[in-house]
Amino acid sequence: MLTAFWPFLAEHLLSIIVATPVAAAFALGTLALTLRAVGLGDLPSRAWLGTAFVATVLTFAATVWAAVLFDPEMLGLQGLEARPWVPALGATVAFAVDGIGLCFLLSTAAVSPLALIASRDSAEESEPAWVFVILALESALLGAIASSNLLFFIGFWAAGLVPLLLWMGRWGGLGRARAASRLWTTEAIGLAGMLFVAFVLHEATLAQFGVASLDLAPREAGVTRSLLDVRLEVDEQWLLFLAFSFALATRLPIAPLHFWLPAAHAAAPTGLSVLIATGFAQTAAIGWLRFALPLFPDAVRAAGPALSLLGIVALAYASLLALVQKELKRLVAYASVGYAGFALFGMSTLNVQGLTGAVLQLLTHGLATAGLFTLIGFLSIRRGTTEVAAFGGLAKPMPVCAFFFGVMVLSLMGLPLLGGFVGDLFVLLGSLETRRTLSVFALIAMVVAASYLLWVQRRLFLGPVDEPANRGLIDLDRIERAILLALTIPIVAIGIHPNPVLRRVEPAVLELLYEMDRRSVAKEMPAPEAESDDEEFARVDRVPSDARVPGKGRR
Amino acid sequence: MDDLTTTGALFAGSMIRWIALLPLVAAFVHGVLIGLVRARISDRLVFGISAAAVFAALCLSMGGLYEIVGVGAAERLLDSVGPWIGGGVGPRSFSAELAFQLDPLSAVFCLAVTGTALIVYVHAIGGFVHGALDRETAHRTFAMLDLLVGSTLVLVLADNLLLFFLGWAGVGIASQLFAAFDFEDRDASRAGATTFVIGRVGDLGLLAAMLLLFDGLSRAGAPALTFRGIEAAFRLLEGQGVLWLSYGLAQAPLLLEIVGFGLVLAALTKCAQLPLHFWLPQSTTGPTTAHALLQSVTTGVAGVYVLLRFAFLLESAPGALRTLILAGAATAMLASLAAANQLNLPRLIAFTTSTVLGFAILGIGIGAHSTAAFLILTHSVSKALLLLVAGVVISAQKGDTDLRRMGGLGRRMPGTHWLFLIAGLGLVGAFPFANFFPIEELVAFLWISARPESGLLLAVVVTSVGVLAFAMGRAFFLIFWGNVRPGGLLESPLRDPVGWQQNSLTILAVLAFSGGFLSPAQFWQGVTAAPIEQMDTVGYFLTRVVPGSPDPELVGSERGWLAALVGLVVVLGLAVSAARYARRGYRGEPKHPAVAVATVWMREMFFFERAYQILLVRPVRLLSELALARGIENQLIDRMVVSGGSGLLRGAVWGVLRRVQNGRAQSYTLIGLLTLLVIVTWMVA
């Protein structure tokens, strides 16, 4: 029985990962309604939280299993599962991940239980609904990260919005209605753009293949053609790229489309902030890396320098704004806007190192900002406020809190041996290849940007304890320490030994760049400069040219 | 160019990693215990862990040095632990290993770092045991000391640039932690922030240099990250005349200048040189024990080491070298003046550090590489001694650091009095104390230098030496001679340190006296022009790695006159200070207003920090606050685009709906039909 069971699980691992949280949510909901109908009353709140926690941990365990099964040698998408959904629309229930998706999947599945626990105090009254919303959000985020069909992706993209808005609107803090309505408006506009892209691509595949197909990977070799085989002229690419990018740019978020984020973070409960900083932003990155870049290569290449510039400007702009924020959540929100700009800079370099760096950067900076939001949440529980001015000298009453805050800040600053360094290093190396002038500004912006983090750290933790209310603050308890430790471990692990992650992300990036080259319709593209005429010169300990064979290991 | 991987039975190549890793592991253990577990372990265990780690590192360094001295010219010991970071494709791929190398340069610095560290550790343990230091802070102090020592050793032993940067950043963090050691104090926390921000500027320089160098080399088809690889690639490309080819020939010198300038910026920040010097005097709010390590063998070593490692590259970057010379000379002059006018003992010592490191920086600028390394070594012992004795003095004054309230300690604490004297003489380079020999070498190098400005530089160095001697003499007489000042708080009973504290100071005093004899042969050879066989002195040892001659080619009476000049200037400075302060102690601020203003300006080293605050920090904050936060973010994006835009949108939608939802059946039917038409068209098409 079991021998047949394990292969079945392994075969459908991605569906299981995506479905587990929401299935648990529905099971819990049904149970609650049944109990109420029978007249047995509500379950104790601990039971709700405990079951949900177990569900999220199981999901994480499943992603770890997926990571073990993942073959780092293979290029392209893995773990493909596809079942027809609405054939006429080209929509399939299709899951698959590459190395990038795997990393994001792991990080989102890992922070979800932490987000659940971290905000357990904020929702004591209405546990069932609250747990339902969190689990549904996790499923939606995981689904978007793991889906390999455009329409399916858009479905999860939109589905994630509902629990998110519910969570913020029902359990959020001050200004939640305004924040929620803003988020909804911008996301709705973005969604319209995405649906437009899906519609046009549906028409195009229908016209070119005779069958509608929005799948990235063909389900069976030679039978169905994939979305990546559709030919798009340059002007079509431009239109679609712009329509598609609006949603991505609002969600990542790239200044000046970030206006919803500070308000959202200020109003959001801790757990939601954590998920917005990690999974929510990562779905946008997936949209870019899995769909936008390979689908519209010529437009992306042409827009590359402008996007890089935009990234740097966004980084500088958000960092300067963070410098003058007086409220902690808004400050960290602007910090994350800045790092999103830096990630965009990395992605727009369009080379291996830059893209790899951007992925790592999203991963580690996401975790570090999540850690900061968690710590701020804990401070807010204790003091009832998140104004910077209300704190000072906290290292005395709360040394452990100061310790973790320091680790997160140092990782964001890109100190070696912490995760942030690896991403920053790769982005900068990549940018030197294709955006040399801008990279100098990137370097300066990156290093100087950190000064506001230092300022806030000093303001919160150092100096004398001025406020009497701060004197008796209790340090992080055991559960809170465990949450922060769980966020710190991957940051430190990636900093000390980044190669396992790099070895999984790089093939995905190579495949992505290969698809971009293959799909490009502007053939007069200049050849990569390094390879042209330097063969005659001596090379010192040069690594043998990469063993990239087009299509190697592809399914 | 072979790497020695296996050598004698006593010392295996794979032991090198432990020189750096043992203190780092100790720091990690302490860090986890303090920050995470909040476990209190007994002080004895803390001392045991840290001292054992450093002692083991010292023994291993000695073993390594012994191996290195025995082997041939260009060899080194390499210890590769495994891959650390790697990635990329084709010519841009790189792989940075966790690998440590021990060559003459790193071996000498390793020994200096671990040796000084062990003595400082012993002194600190003595201080904690005898109650001179607060036991509550023992664990924290040793955690940070371990981090500082471990990071410095990683930096010195690193085989590639990324690992080097790791050590560099670690030193920066440790400096910040020490500056903000009394974190409950507002000034200390500010000093910590200043230290860190200045450190980041240095990091920026180093990162830029690293990345641009790698980029340039990989564009030329020779990517390398290891120091050896970079040098080999550099030489090869230079020899073929295709250096930085893909940058275009016109840009090649520019690239080298930028890389050189990045390195120089990094070194200037770590060595507390103009215009980024002010973090060091500010950070003296930290414990003097820590500064005994920080100012003697860590920050200075870090800054000078990076320049020595890249000496081959800096030779092709004349602009960067000129910056180096200018900064070194200006710092030596201004910092010695600042030291001469200080009223606060730790700040005074910090300015003397800047002065001496200025000499070293200047030496590297004019190509006297091994002289600079020699100066760093001799300086480290006298500075460590000076700071430890200063710590004794300060605790005798119940933590008061103000020179105006000190005086007459000599009679009560004779031992401390003599130790301070030895440290001071060693620092200012009184003949025949440690610093005399490298400073004399530097002056001789300047004398024979063909640079047009070398005369001026020589004058600057000699004057700074005199002012430095005056400053140290002034501090000495103010503290130990004269009478006990009325406002001074004195610990009672007042006595010299005892036990291990005393022993550690004595060892350092012996070294501060005799450190210069590491290269006496060079000196005598120079002065007497007698043909002495080339001896294996530090200078000659280092030339296996560092370019340039170890000794100025100046022999005979000229050299003798120069040496006499240096010696005389020192005596003169001391004599002036004795005449002014030996009897009467501190005499109040100068009366004449112009002199008073000049004194304050010199004391604050011309208010560089305030200038940065006014010219840079405030405008940026103001710009962010007014233009960005209020202007663009609030008014433009929030009000006009988002609220205004959504207002317009809402208006439009409502307008359409109002028109459509008018309650008339005809219009509903029309809408329904139109919708149906659209759907049918789409499905048919």
C-alpha cells in the first residue's frame, strides 16, 4: 500500500504543496460549520491555530521533499504536472518549477507557519475565519509561484488578493480601509493588463498552432506546442510587455508604483507584512522571470537600460525616503521598495550573474525584511506603538531583540557571511558586464542606502532608556525567539554556503537566457561582446567555456 | 611559484586555517551565548576559551613563520578549506574558495596580531580578576575582542579578495561594537554609528576596487580573484601590452586609477587618515583595552596590508599614489597638532595613532613598502603598551579621562610612570626605541627620493615627529609630574598594577624598547657604510612579497646626519614639553583670542566632522524630507496621481453607471444584447 503511495505523492508533489493549506482551511471550515450546526459550539482557539500550523508545516515539509527530488543538473522546468482545465482557453492545471521557483517556494512555505504564529495575538476573537484566510493566501502564493500556465498563474495571482484584502481589512491596524482600497484598485488595473496579455496570447497561439495553448512546457513532446513557441513581432512584444509589467511592477513594487505598500504595511498585521515581503513580492518576480522575460525578449532587451536606470532611481529614492520616516513599519516598507528597485536592477542586466543575484537578493532580503517586520510586530505588541520616537535604549531590556535586529540589518547591508552579501555581489558583478556606468551608482546607492538602517538601529536600541515605559519591556519569549531563529538560519546558511542555492538558480537563469535568445525575432542583435575576438590573447586560469548545450536536459 | 601543501611533521599546511578560525569560532560561541541563549557562563570559562584560542593561534603563527623562513623566495603555504562562493559562465565565472595563504607578509602580520592580542588578553584578564575592570562586561569584551582578532587574521591570511573582504568587514563591525561599547551612553552610540558609516565608505572603496578589477581582468580574458592570480594575470597582460584591452587603451590607465583610488579610500578609512579620520578619536569612548588592540594591530594593519598586497598595482596608478602621499602627510601634520592640543587622554592617543599611520601611508606612497610594514610592527607594540598604561591611569582617576584633572601620579605609581615613559619614547621614536628605526628609514627614503615635493614631505615628517614628541611629553608630564590637581578623583589606595597585568606590561615595554633592533644591521650599514653582510631582517624577508628596496640606498655621513636630525627633533619636542609642563602642569587655555581659537581648531582637527554634517548630512535629510517625502511622495504621487486619479476614475465610472442604470427596461435590454453580441462574436471568431 505504502509502496504505491509514495511514488504517487512524489508524482503530484507540487499539487499537494499548493493544495495542502487550502484543503486544511476548507476542512477546518467545514468542521466549524458542522459543529456549530450540530450545536456543539466552537472549537477552542488553540485547536484552530494548532491545526493550521500543522498544515503549514506539512506544506513546508513537502517543499523540502520537492527540493530533495529536484535535479540541479537539469535545465528548465521540473516536476511537471498538467491536466486540461478549459481547453478552449488554453488553460491547464499545470505546475512545474525551475530552480528559481523552487527557492521561492521553499521560502514562502517556510515563512508561512512563522507568519501564522507571529500574528497569533492579533486575532483572538475570530480564529476560524482568520486561519482560513491565512491558509488560503499561502495556497494562492504557492500556486502562483509553481504554476507553469499563464492563465493558471493569473488565476492564482488574482486569488491571492482576496484573502490578502480580507486579512488586511478585517484584522489590520489604523488606515486599513484606505490601504486595502488602494491595493485593490492598483491590483485590479494590473490584473486587467494581465488578462489582456492572456487574451492576446490565446489568440496568437490559436492562430499560429491551431490550438490554444498557454502552457510554458509542452505536455507531451511533439503533441502540443508551448506558449514559448509563439512568434511575436517586436511591436506586439512591446505592447504586451508593458501591459504585463504594470501588474508586476505594482506588486514587486517598483517606485513610483509603490504608493500602496507603505500604507499597506502600516496597516497590515505582522504575519501579513511577512508574507507581503516574501511570497507576495516573489510572485511578481516569478511573473517576470518565468513569463515576461522569455515571452517578450526583444522588448525586454530594448527596455533593459531604462529598467536598470529605473531600478537605481527607485533604490535611491526609496532609501532617501526611508531616511526620514518616523514610523517603523513605513520605514521598513520603504527599505523593501528600495531593495525591490535593486532586484529590478539585477534582473534588467539580463546576464547570468545579474539575474542570479536578483533571485538571491529577493530571497534573502525578503527574509531579512520579514524578520524586521516580525520584530517590529513584537515591539508593537509590547508598547502599542511603532513610532521610532517612542523607543530608545532597548538593548538593555531586550538584548535578544537587539541581537536579531542587528543580524537582519547587517544582512540587508550586505555584510559577508550573511545572505544579503551573495545577492548583492552577484548583482554588481552582473551589472558590470552589461551596465558598467550604472553599476558604479548602484554600488554607491547600495552602500549608502544602508545608513538609514543604521540610524534606526541606533535610535531603537542604543542610547539611554528615556521612556519609562521602555524600562520594563520583556525580551522575546521562547516562541518569538524560535520564529526569529527560523528566519535567521537560512540567511546565515546562504551567507556561509551559498553554492547549493546558486547551483539550482543558475541553470534556471541559463535556460531563461537561452529562451530569450531563441525567441528573439530581431536577428540583427549584436553578438555578446566578450566572445568575439579575444581568442588570440592568452588567458590565465580561464574556466573552460560553459558547457551549455541548447536544449540539454529539456523535456 | 609553488604552493607548499605538506611540509615538516611539526607544522602541517592545513593548520593555517585554525589561526584565523579559532578566534572566530570563540567569537561565535560567545556571540551565541550572549545574544541568543542569554546564558551566563563563569568568567573563568570565558577567559579560558578566548585566551586558549588566541594562544593556539599564536603558536600556529610561530610554526607557520618558522616554515616560511625556511623555504625559498616565492613560496607560500596554502590551506584550502573548500569552495565558498562561485558562479557565472565563461570568462566571467569565478569561484572564491575558503582558502588561507601564509607568505612572508601575512606571516609577519599574523605573528604581530596574535602576539599583541595575547598580551592584551592577559592584561584584560588581569584587569577583570583584580577588579580594575567591570566584571559584568567581561563576556561582551572578550566576544568582541575575539571577533576583532579573528577578522584581522582572516584579512591577513585570505587567499582571495572575497575572503579578504570578509575579514575587512569583520574588523569594521568589531570597531563599531567597541565604539558603542557603553551603548547606554548617547555619545558612545553616536560614535558607533560614525565608525560604522565611515567603515562603510571604506567598504565601498574596497568593493568597487575588487569588482572593477575582476571585471577588467575578465574582459581581458584573465579572470582571477586570488591575490596570486591577480598579480600573475596583471604581469602577464602587462607584459603582452594588452592590458585592459577591451576597456580601450584610452580607458586603461583610468581603470587602474579608479581601482587604485578605491583601495586608497579603503586604506584611509581604516587607518583613520584625512579626510575620514574622525571616527577614531570619537570611538575612544570604548574600553582602552580594546583600543590597545584596535589601534595597534587591527585597523592599521588592515589598511596598510591592503596597500602592500596591491603595491604592484598601485605602481601603475600615480594619481592614487599622489592621493596617498597627500593624505598621509596632511594627516601626520594635522593629527600631531591635534594630539599636542588634546585635553582628553584617549583622544590624544588616537590622534598619535593617526599621525604614525600617516607616516606609514606616506611611506607606501613613496614606495618605501617594507619600511611602512616595519613601522606598523614597531608602532603596534608601543601603542599597545601606551593604551594599556593609559587604561591603568584612567582607572586610577576613577574613569576620568581629562588631562586637566590629572597630575602627580608619578610618585604614587612609579612603575606606571616608567612604563608610560617607555611607551611614549617608543611611540615618538626616541633613539634607540622602536619607532626610531623605521622613521629614520622613512626620512632617508624621502631624502633620496626624486620627487619634486620630497623636500616638503621631509620637512612635514620631521616637524610632525617633533610635534608628536611634544604631545607625548606633554601628556606624560601632565599625568605623572607636578602635583595632584584639585578637581581630580583618585582611586585609593593608589598603586601600580600587579600580577599578570604588570607582567604583560613589562613584556610590551621590553618589546617597545627593543622592537627596532629587528633591523639594526640595515641601520648600522647605512650610518657607518661598513660592509655588513645582508642579514635576514624583516625588511629583506618582506621583499620576497613586497616590491621595492627594503632599505634606502643612502650610506655614510648623510644618513648619519639624517638620523641625528630625527633624534634631535624628538629631543627638542620633549624638551619644550618639559619646559612648559614638567613643573606647573596644565596652565589653562591660552589667553590671546587668536591663539585660543587656533588651539580649538587644531584640537578638533579643523572640524571635519561638523563640516560633513553641515554640508552633506543635513542637506540630504532636508532634501529627503521636503522634496521627496512631502513633495513627490505626498503631494505628487499620493494626492494628485493616486487620489486624484482614482477620483477621476470613480467619477467616470459613476457617470457611466448613472447613465446606464436609469431604470428603463429598454436600455437594460440594449446592454444585454450588446453583451451577447460580443460573446458570440468572440466565440465564433
